Amino acid sequence: FWYFLPAMFMANVFPVLSRSYHDNDGRQNLITMTSLKYVLLFSLPIAAGMAVTADSIITLLFGSGFSESVSVLRVIAWILPLSAVGSVLWRILAAQDRQIRDLQSRLIAVVARLAIGVFLIMTMATNGAAVAALSGVAISTFLLFYYVAIGTSDIRLSGLFLRIGLGTAVMAALAWWLNGICALWFVVAFSALTYGLSVVAFGVFSPDDYRMFRGLLRRKTLAES
């Protein structure tokens, strides 16, 4: 479910992104950075939340007999933000008619994952399989970023990632402290509220974002009336 949402989001953004590249209207970087911002805003806190509350999640869903799966969940949780960013990057390459670069990154990642996986599974069993899966996605995403960076897109993730990362760190610290003390539903709800306030405080949203939110709210209100 969590992996479906970024893909659905980008499926709606891609026609706009592709048209912008083909028309060369100067909005390519704005659309790219906005897309990256929202997939990171969605995926990064979920990954951090799953990582710090993995024991409670596994116990709730499967019982205490599956405690060995906790470490696996803590590793594979980070596949979500990497794949979410990748879902933006490969569409940039497609919009630029550079699909061959996307194919190259996927092939390299598959070969690397298989090579790494053989060793890690032999030495670390299920944890090794989780690390190999994460490594494959990470390699693919980093290669996609490299191919996009040497193209025409001017992507600067450092400032964006720092602000969202700070909000995620605040949320994760709170979730880690509350985990085991409070019920999981309360940890999730209170952490989500904290995250929302944190990203606002750290200036993640721009004036354009607030104008967009007001416009959406206004259209929803008119539709309901």
C-alpha cells in the first residue's frame, strides 16, 4: 500500500512533467523539485516510524513468536523512500527520452543485488536478504540520480532533505521514546502530529505550497456547497 501511493502520485504528475520537457517551458525543475519534496514528505517519516516501532508492529500483526522479523523490517523499511525518489527520477529520464539510462540502472542494480545477495544470505540469512534488497534499490536510485544529474535537470536535494530529515528525526525520536510505553495507535497519531508541526516549523512548505493548499480547500468547499 505504501509503495502504491508514490507511484499513483507520479502517474498523475508524469504527463505534466513530460509536456514541460517537450515544450521546454522552463517549469521542469519546479515540477521535479515539488515532486521530490512530496514523495520524501510522505515516505521518509513512514520509513523512520516503521524502523523505530518495528517490534511493536511485528508483535501486533504476528505475535511475539516472530521477533526475529523485527530486524528485517527495520532494514526493508528504508526501501520505501529510496523507491519513492526513484519513481520520480526514472520518470524524468522518460520525459527526456532517455529511457535507456533507466534500463541500465535497473540492470546494474539487479546484477549487484544478486551478487551481494548470495554472500549476505549465506552469512546473515534473512537479515542478509533484507540488506541485499535494500542495496539493490539504493544502487538503482543512486544511478538514476547520477544519470538525471548529468542531464538537463538541476536537482539540489541537500536543503530539501535536511529540512524534511530534521522533521523526521524529531518524529522518530518521539516515537522511539513512546514506543513500548503507549499503545501503537497513540504513538502513530502523536508522532504524525509532531511530524506535521515540525516540517512546518522547519520551513519545508513554500508560499506556493500554501497557495496550492488554499486553492484545493476552496475548490473542495465549492464542490460540497
